Amino acid sequence: RAAFVRRQLQEHDMPVEDAPDDDDVRQTYNFAPGNHGLVYRADLPDWGAGNAPQDASQDGGAAEDPAPGKSTQLDAPRETRYKLQSMKWGLIPFWTKRNPDYATILRTINARDDSLASKGGMWHSMKQRKRCIVVAQGFYEWLKKGGSKEKIPHYVKRKDEQLMCFAGLWDCVRYEGTDEKQYTYTIITTDSNKQLSFLHDRMPVILENGSDQIRTWLDPGRSEWSKELQSLLKPFSGELECYPVSKEVGKVGNNSPAFIVPVASSQNKNNIANFFGNAKKCAKGGEEEEIVKEEVQAVEEEGSAVKEEADDRRITIDQSSMEDNAPFPVPASGLPMSKGIKRELDADADTDDEEPPETKVIKSEVGNAPKKKTSGKQTRSATKNTTKKASPMIGKGSQKITTFLK
């Protein structure tokens, strides 16, 4: 709940001047790309930090129509205000002309930390002007057993039960022929720490709640990328808790409080209730106790029953054609997703202008993109969580960070 997150952040000296209604943010134990989650950021215009760009097309049109994206920050430039905002997971750059398909959105749910270190590239303007914190309770990742097709979902959370604050980037886009704006985000990943190395070779960048790291990351006075900002993108050094959970979480649209309970307890209704009962004892404040109370009541009434969300009944398939190990959601239309869209800029590409060439625009339709000339130089994707040495299909840890719990 947005109100719950707001109070949690404020308790860690992270002020929140504004927040969405609880109904504007998806409340689920199975959060998927394309859902709307909570993002914490400085209260800024749609173009982000720094001076307004000369060209309105460089900020999603905010320069032409500032009212919807106007920031209260402009009224008091010496004081930084912060807010929680509902945004869609899967960043859509401001230069996009048409609504992209789901397969394209999946390509921008993550941004590699090493791609941000490169000059230019797809994240050039966002890393300088539009940095944010993505708030979650924890995240799921799938362990692929060597030599088999079995994939075991694991849930990762902070051992101290605090919210996770992922370093992220946001953007605002307005498509051709519409006045509606859409805010989206991506989560930055880095090398895995020792604790999670068995599970994945990448992990989200987790910043300490209420820390100078977060204040530096969100500082609107820093509108140029620097070594100091890059140095914040490193593996988490705090204690995490990681354990196997029910495979039912692998289907998009499934939802159950049992998804975050260790799999050893997932067959026992009483143990699940005890799991949330212990959380209730640790709850602080009436609102947090009320949330946990609702979770306990749901478990007592339904046990480990899995609900299917009425608004998300996409088919989920086990696949090996993508680089991630997570189950793969098929678009609602039932049409196969294109595997040939090359939408993102190469991580090593130089760009002097804010807006990439027209050929790099995200497109809803597929198959019409012009062919690019290749120089023979090996490049690395700015979004895929694989290393240059690793085979894209072999071995554990080759998948993207895919599913986060809000």
C-alpha cells in the first residue's frame, strides 16, 4: 500500500510530500513487468533535473504543456521535495513515437550498471536527469539446475524486514497523436554479491534506506553523470534472506500470500499462518499491524489457495529461447512475441544529441525496422543481464532479474 510505504520511508528520514492513492498501485504477491509500482524520486518537471531542454520533444512534451508534469520544486528551488509516484515497470524512452509491444517492454525492465558507465547509449539522458528509487518488499529469482529444465523460484528479502530500495531510472513519454503521458521505470542491476551468487550472476542495486547514498542518487543538483554516481552501483553488503518458494508464482496473474513463505511450509496451512503471525509480532504501528492482520486472515480462510487475478489471465510458458530463466508471459492477444526487435541503442555507442536516430524508435509493429550496418565490433546490450563471456543459453545466472514483489 502506498500509505504504508510512505510511512516506512518517512521513518527512515526519507520525506514524502505527495503519494498516489492505494488503488493506483498494484497490490500483489506476484508483480510482473508492465504493472504499475511505486517509485520514489525528487519532485521535478518531466524533463528531470537541470534546465529545461530547448526542444520539447526531449522531455515527452512537458515544455509545451507543463501543467501535468509541473513540479512544486520550482516554487522553492533551494529545497528539494520528494514524492512517491505510480509508474509502469519497463522503461519507455521519451523519444518513442508509438506504444511498444510487451516483448519490447521486457527488454527495458533492467539497466546494467556497466552500460551506464559508457558514454552515450540508450540511458544517456535518464542517468543524468531522471534517477529514482524503486520500492519493493523483495524479489523473486529462478534457479536453473544445471543439466535439467527444472527452475526453482526463490524469494529474496532484507533480513531486517525493511523495504528494499532499488536504484532505478524513470522517463515520461507522450506518443504521437495523444495528449496522455506515461511514466515508466527500469531497475539497475549489478554483479551479484556472495550470498546470491549461487542463484544469479546479477542482482538489483540495493541502496540503504535513508542513507547518504540515496540522497546523492536522487540529488537534482547533479544533472551530469559522474564517477561518484557510478560508484553507488555496487552489490548490496547488508544481510539478505533467500529461500525457495512455491512454483505457482511462475504464472503471471497468480496471487497468494503463500508465495513469500518458504516452500517447506507451503503445504501446511498452520505453518503459513505462523509465518505471518511472527510478522505481526514484529509489526510497528497500527497501519502495519492492520496489513499483516489482513494477510493472516486471508491465510486462515484460504490456506495456500492461489487466486487468479481477473485482469491478468495471460498464458505463461516455460521457455528457453530467451536469456532469462523465469517463466515467459504470452501477450494477451495470444500472438507470438517477436524475438527480432532491436530497439535499444548499443551500450558502447556515442550520442551527442539527446534524441537517438529515428531508426532506434520503439515501434509497436515489427518487421519494418531498417537493417543496421555492422562494424564487426562486439557490443553488449544495455539491458540484458549477461556477461560477454557467458553463453546466452547455458549455465545458471544467465537470466534477467524479472519479477519483483510490491
